Amino acid sequence: MDEELRSLTERLRQESRGAAAYQRLAVTDDLGELAEVLVAAGQPLWARELAAFRLGVAGDRRAFEALVLLLNHRDPPRCASAAHALARLRDPRTARAAAALATNELRVAYALHPVRLLAELRAPESVPALITTLERRLRLHDPYRRVALACVEGLGTLGDPRARTVLNEALAHPALAEAAAHALTRLPTRR
């Protein structure tokens, strides 16, 4: 069992208070049963999250919409599990959805996991979205330093020269300077 699944199942076991429905969803191999949870009325959030996660890591695209909603949830562990499942889902819509969430200024408090997911996906949308998000975080007294740091680290991981300007600007911010310097070393040298 991978660490993300172990963490999710323990958290949801507690949230469900060990309900029989939890036990069934945690062990079933029936993807149809899991998908039914996503559309059935009155399902608790823990059940929808467990079903979406299991479908996502199985590569079943019926989980996409539920996982995107969870990626933008106010609860960081839900966001983390959704990002993990979305990275394994391999749905072509994922990068566009993550970019929309990462660049949405009204939801920037919840952008950390979409930003990290973009770096992991290495999709065409990743670098432009991370640059846009980081540029907005470089304002004086911006309260979302963790999001900014994730952008810097992601841009370093992606190693795209288009990030050079914004990473150089990040050097002026003490909380980001070390990570920005490291990210800049990962970019191809200019010719």
C-alpha cells in the first residue's frame, strides 16, 4: 500500500467512524460500485473522497470531476489526496483544471496542491500557470508564501527558460531567495 493511500484510508476510517460502508468501499474491486458513490444522492464526503481516490489511482476517468472539486477543497489533506490521484489518472483535462485553480486569485489560499500537481504533470500548461501564480505572489506582504515557494520549486523542477525572469525577481524576496537561486541553476544556460 502506498503512503498516500495509507494516510487517506486512516484519515477516512476515523472520519467515517469505521462504518460498514467505509469498510466495503476500502476493499471493493468493483469500479462500478465506486463510481456509483460519486453520483448517488446523500453520500458523505468521506465516501465520495474514498471512491474518487480509488477510481483515480485505477485510471478510471469517472473520478475526474470529483477529484478536481477535492483538489480545491479547504482541507489540505483532501487536496493532497486528490492531487495524488489526479497525477495517476492521466486524464488530459487535469493540467488545464489544475492551471485554472492555481491561477484563480479568489482561491489562492487553496492553490498549493494545484501548483505542486502542475510541476508533477509537466504539461504544456504547467510553466505559464506557475509563472503567472508566482508573479502575483511577489507583491509586498503577500500572505501566500507557501504557494510562492511551491511555484519556485516547481519552476526549478520543470527547468524551462521562460521562468528565468520571474525567478530572478523572486531572488529579491528573502523567503524565496534560496529556492529561486537553486531553481535558476536548473535552467538551461543562455546561448
